Amino acid sequence: MQPVIDLSREYGLVLEGGGAKGAYQIGAWRALKEAGVRIRGVAGTSVGALNGALICMDDLEQAEKLWKTIAYSKVMDVDDERMAQLFDKEKQKPELLRETLRDTFRVLGEGGADIAPLRRLIEENIDEERIRNSPMEFYSCTYSVTDRKELDVDMKAVPEGQMQDMLLASSYLPVFKNEKLHGKTYVDGGVTNVLPVNTLLDRGYENLILIRIFGVGHEKRINIPEEVTVLEIAPRSSLGSILQFDGAKSRRNMRMGYYDALRMLYGLEGKIYYIEQTQEECYYLKRLIGISSEVMGELLAEHKRESGLDLREYLERFLPQIAAELKLGSDWSYKTLYLTMLEASARMLRIGKYRVYTVEELETAVRKKAQGQEGVQELPAFVRVILNR
């Protein structure tokens, strides 16, 4: 595959705040790194600042290890099993859930969860000297309650020995017990700027990559100058709660971030799957019209049509009807329609999505999965258009 982005440019990386969802950003970074994307600087809020520090250290292995082994007790002074009950419906037992909720409200009433574990996690994983020696610029966003203002912090300009504290300052979620740092009180930067695009724009960056995780917070309205290129990597499935610090969930989110970054880097098609395709519109038209009379009959029966169709009616009336059922917009194309049918078929047959497919490879996977499987005839008739080929 060939990247569709300009690898001769240097990019600024903007990392959104979002707590436990941050694993997604590390997966995306792996894909950027493998593709040879050059990162000039990083700006992050909250967990985005923590991940930004790891990126400036250029230590992918350490970053992945941190997120693969993350646990509630590594961020807050809580019991892992009890916290898991809040997010895992299969583990929820009414009496234990009630007890967990009581403990949670008690902790909040006492000023929030103790985050001494988060401080240790930062101390164990963030190397201030490596960041200061990194060729990348590094900025974080936080809010000073003491000064009543948003802080846009150049992390390499903070006094020696205070970088880890400023990372902690950017990550003070409302549920955490807030402690003063160097005489001042801070709160999570997401309250004023969860996606610090302006941090890099104000410093002259003209090529930006945003890694979205849709955390809780305020997203500023930014006017993007015409000369600025903005690329975005964003999830299409839920990343879970900002407090779901679970290793298994993080590993899933890292994998999603990796493949979503591949989608952006290589211009992959698909809303659910990751499809490499280089064909023109006529390629998909041939696939849509090249079906057997038997499958045509099944389509007609499903749509309560008794008579045959000529080609013109099939293209102008029948295919738009299928497109409407698949909730495609009015501007759909033959490519869009066929790929949507293919993806829907793959999802119904539970084809794994985390790999890059060609159109032919995904078709083959659908056919193989359907062979000998019960209930295939009960699936929508358009699935049999895919199987017919």
C-alpha cells in the first residue's frame, strides 16, 4: 500500500483528552511511526499530554506496555474487581454493585479518589531528560484554579524537576482528589480545551494530525486558516468510559486506533472494515449487474415484485431501493452501494474486521464463512448478491 498523505512534510500531532480512552492514541501512533510520518511537535490535554510525553520519548514499546497492563488501581486507590463491576455487565451482581456505588459516593464525598497511583505511574514511565533532549516540541493544556485561567504549557520550558507534576496537573479529572502542586491548584485541561488545536496553530504549524477519542470536556471552536492541512484519525465505535482503566479494553482500543490510522494514511475504504481498493465505478457496476437469475428472483421476492426487470429499471429503481434500505444518502454511487452490501454481509456473518482486506479478499471471506452455515437463506437477499459472485 502507498500512503495518501505527504510524507515529505513534518506534522504537528494533537492528542485529545479522554482518560482511559487514551490507549487508542498509542495504537494510532504505531501506524504513523510504521508509515514514516515525521512528527515535529505534540500538543495534548490530560491523557493526551501523558501520551504526548511517551511519543516525545519515542518509546513505543514502553507506551504499549503501559496501556496493555493498565488497571484501575494503577490510576486511583481503588479495588480493581469492584471497579470492573461498574463497567462489565456480566460481572455485575446487585449486592456487590450497590456496595461499590456506596463506596464510590463515599470517596467522592471525601474529596475524590486518591491518585497517588497515577503519580507513581507517571514517575515510573516518564523520563524528563529524554523529553528535554527530544527533537519534538511538546505542549500540554491544563487549567489553573488558583489563577483562574487556562494554561498552554511549553513542557520543555518548565523548571527542572517539574515536568511530571505538570503532566499530573493536566490530568486532574473531577473525580480525583485534588492536591496543590507548587502552591497552586489545577484541574483537568479538558474543562477549557480538550482538543488543543490552537496550541500548535498559534505556533505556526501548517500540517496537523488530530487523534480524536471524544473525551468529556470543552472543544474550542477554531478557525482553520486556508493554508493549514488538518488530517483526523477518529474511532467509529465506542472506546468505553473515560474511567474504564482495563487492560483488555485498552488492548482493543489500541488495535482500533492502529487500523483507524491505517484508514487515514492509506485512504482505505469502508465504514466497518478496512478495505484497500483501487477500482473505478464500472468495476462495481459489473458486480451489481452480474448476478444469476436465481438471485434476481430472490431479490424480487424480497421486495414483493413478481415480474422481471429490464436493466434500466434495475439500475434506476431497484438499486436505489436497496440503497435506501441500507441508509445510504441520495448521493450514493455503485461503489458505495456494493461496498456497503459487502460490509453488511461480512458483519452478519461475523467476519473479523481487524485486518486490511482487498475487495476480493473480503468477498472470499464472506463466501467461505457462509459455506455450510445454517440460516444463510434467511439473511437479506443482497447478501446472496455477494455470495453469487
